[in-house]
Amino acid sequence: MDAKLSSEQGLNISGIALASLLAVGLGTTAFYLDSIANRLPWQSMSLTLPLLLCAVGSGVVGYWVIPLLQALKTGQIIREDGPQAHLKKAGTPTMGGIFFIPVGVIIACILSNFATEVIAVSALTISYGLIGWLDDWQILRRKSNKGISPRTKLALQVGFAAVFCLWLMFNQPSNNITNIALPWVSFTLPLGFLFWPLAGFVLVAESNATNLTDGIDGLAAGTVAIALLALGALIAPTAPGLMVFCAALSGGCLGFLAHNRNPARVFMGDTGSLALGGALAAVALLTNTLVALFILSGIFFVETLSVMAQVSYYKATKGPDGKGKRLFKMAPLHHHLELTGWSELQVVGVFYVIAAILAAICLALTPF
């Protein structure tokens, strides 16, 4: 019993240390980027203030909401065919997105003085969060891992994406967003009407990619926080309002991480992961930074590819008995790594480093 207690205490300390290191790193980075861009860190139009306000705000709100989620019996249903170490997480409250997403959105709107573009991406973010909430609610209601049907979820995602694209079509910025800017070179790729199917695809794909990444304590919250802050820094010169939005949502992720770091007291659920992916995609579409988004979303992209490869390989090798071979021990990739002997903290730590490197690549090649 003492050994088990000591192990749990060590895990808790390690989780706190990793989350704290990320928070200090992002806070320091925001302060530095504000300084070199001649922005005062304590002003509303900065990276630092929205990041810190939302980190503290969502962290504090979590202490009130999480007991409420526990009282409402929103315990997560754990897959029995997943890593056995996850079975002990059964009953941990989910739907955590219902508190840190609104905190980020509300503070972003206030600090940006309710800028039109911030309201638009906030609406898309909340809409995708609503889809996630419906899925989480159905999972809890049915007490299984099946929420709303994949067809219904996709239809809702496409529907909200279409509404956002229609708004974007009639509220385009001065530079034509249908000409995809290739960063770091003076060249644009004119897509014309083809841009709009691409825009819808990006919104749906990014939201599902972040959703797939949300499978280990602190993984999605931390990697998305890094991507959001980097994206905010990239668009700061041309879209200060959306810079504030990105910083605020990044801070919201950090505040959530105070409760979601290993061992997690709450999961974000589809309510949070779908919303975060939608937010990243919406900002990138509005600011013509799709190439940068692709780089920043490298982890989410690989996680998605691992699932696609697993399914395709299984179907391709299916024998007369109806069973196929598996390319990975389990998909997405983070579960494969767990089943090969990595601890959750090792996976999360390595993925944080990779996300930070991808962000640094984008920022290093972008003039301020």
C-alpha cells in the first residue's frame, strides 16, 4: 500500500512539474514576443495579458465546475480494448470543455472590444463545442463509447463550416483569401472557387484531428495551447484581434491543464477537442495562414494518419475469417506508444517538445 501511494504521489508531482514547465514556457514566450514586437504585455492587445487572464480564469472556474460535473455523474466510459492502465480512469468527469472554452471566448471578445472577426471565430468555436457536447452527452446517456452517429456528427460539422464559409465569403479581408499565401516567399496560389471546399475540409479535418489527439491526460490541452500561441504570434501584425483570441484560448487550455494534467481530475471530452480544432482552423482561414497551420498541426496530422493507416491496413489484410492485421498495436499513435512501454508522461512530454519545435520553426521564419 505504501509503495502504491508513493508511486501515485510521484506521478502527481511529475504531472504538476510537466504542466508547470509548459505554463512557464508559454508565459515567458508570450512576454518575449510582446517585447520584441513593441507591445506592452499588460495591454489588452497583447499575447501576455489574455494568456494569463484566461489561464487563471479557467483554472479557478474549474474548481467550481468539476465538483458539479461529478455530482451530475458525467464519468468517462473507458474502452476495455484500450491500454489497461486507462481502466482506472473510469468515472473521471468529462465535458471539461464546457468551462475553459467559454472562459477563453468571453475574455477574447471583451479584450478585443468585440471585434467582428473575433465574434465570428468565437461563434464557430462554440458551435463545434456544441457538437462535441451532444456527442459527450449521448455517450453518458447510453453508458457506452458510442455518441451521436458519425454521419450526424459529420453533417453538423459540415453545416457549421458552411455557415462560417458563407460569412467569410461576404466578409473577406482586403487581401483575397482565396489566394493561398505561401509563407516566407513572395508567392500566392490562386484557388478561386476551389478555396471554399478546401475551407470546409480544413474546418472539419482540424476539429477531428484535435479530437483524435485527446486520449492521454494533458496531451491535447498542451499541444493545442502551444499551437494557438504560435498562431497568435504569427498573425499579430495583421490581425491583432485574432491574436488576442488565440492567446486567450491558449491560456484557457493552460488553466484547464491545471486539472487535466496527469493524473487528470477531468477530461475535456469532444466538447473541448472539437471546439479547439475548429478555432485553429477558423483563425487560419480568416488570416490566410493555412500553410503555417499545417506545420503547427503536425502532431494532430500524424495522429490522424495513424488512424487512417490502421483502418486501411486492417481492411486490406482481412482474411476469410473477417479479421485483419494491425499496423499499430492501437491507434491513434499515442496509444501505440503506450502499449510499447512508454508512460503517459513520456508520451506527453515528447509531444510537447515536438509541438514546441514546430512552433519555433514557424516563428523563426517569420519576421516581426
